[in-house]
Amino acid sequence: MAIEIRELYSSSNGDRWFLGRDPGTGDVFIRHEPNCLSGGQPSHIDIGAFLSRGPRNPEHRALLQLIGTLIEGNSETPSTSI
């Protein structure tokens, strides 16, 4: 099965971050594709490791915003405030 990805953020220098999922295993991860000029290779990063490293950058905020939409957009299950 092909890995499914959804773009989270694209920086002004051309780096791109995606939320990825392997349907075969259910693993979810961040895929980072560096810009062509840097010569770097795409990498997969565990979501926990991605969110726990360094200060909150735009790509971190994009992932957190996407996660937040799961709560906002779920009209089938009533939300609960805690």
C-alpha cells in the first residue's frame, strides 16, 4: 500500500512538512522534505519527537491546528468541555 500524506506547511525557503500515514501498519509520522538547494533527503519523524524538539515553529503550529480541527469538525460525537 502507498503511504498517504497531507501537506502541513511549506516554508518560504522551499522546505515542506507533511502528515503521513502508512495504511499497512497504521503508523503516523511527519515527513520533512528539505528544499532542493540544501541537498537533504526526505525524512520521517515520529510525531512525539517532532513536537517535543525546539521552539514552536510554523510547521509545529500547522500540525497542532490540524489536530484541533479533529475536535471542531466532529459533529457526530458531541464535544465535552473539561
